[in-house]
Amino acid sequence: MHLRIKRKKDFIAGLMFAAVGAAFAIGAFDYTVGSAARMGPGYFPLMVGVLLTVLGSAVALSALGSQPGGEGDPVGRIAWKPLGFIIGANLLFGLLLVGLPSLGLPAMGLIVAVYALVIVSCMAGAAFSMKTALVLATVLAVGSYLTFVMGLGLQFQVWPTFISS
């Protein structure tokens, strides 16, 4: 009896989720984990990482089978354009939110960073619409401001320095 991969897409996706979860769980040990009663800053990333690893492993194992045949759908090519836009949008968000003072790039704040994130990530789709991206960015920017600044009281730059000073 040989185990075969029945569903290659599920198997690869499960392995990917398990690997990302394991990386988060291992990275959480750089912080104080604490216990369930006294959670440290590493507790939540550790639990999410472990949960993601377990679920990813379950998906990967469910894609295996012992019946002959049933190869499933082939794994397609990597969509490089959307992948580049999504990763680039996240990097741009971080860069605009905190800036690079050593290179003379000031922080542009939450609102500009959210708009850039949404517009660039919307460009990853097949049908890009600037109007739709701007509406989505506005909703996300207002929601982020209300949640993180007003609701949680987090202290970080909301507007670019040249506007807020």
C-alpha cells in the first residue's frame, strides 16, 4: 500500500500553511511567552503559529490517499505578477508608515500608507479600477483610524510630517 497525493493543490497549500505557522511559532520564542493566565507578547503569535501548523498539516495529510489513480488537478504555474504586487504593497506600506530616516525618507503616516497599500494590491487583480481602489482605500483608512487610533488609543503618526506639523 503506497500513499499517493490525491490533491496536489491541497497538499502544497497545507505544507505552505504549516511552514508559515511553524516560522511564527518559532519566532514567538524571541518574546516572553508567559502562560494562559499571564500572557506575554509572544503568547498570541505562538498560539496562532501552532494552530496554523496543525491546520496546515491536517490539510496536507487529507490530500494523501492510498487508492491508485485520483491524481487530482495539477499545480499551476506561480502567478508572479499578483505575487509581486501583493508583496510590494506590503513592503511599501511598511516603508511609508515608518519611513527610512537614514535615507532621508520621512514617515508618511497611516492614511497615506493605507492608500498606497490598497491601490498597489488592487493592481494585482485582473480588472483594476482606480475608482474601486480609492473607495476601498477610503473605507479601510477610516476604519483603521477609528480602530487603532481612536478605539485602541495607539500612538503613531497618522498624517505625513509636512501636513501634521
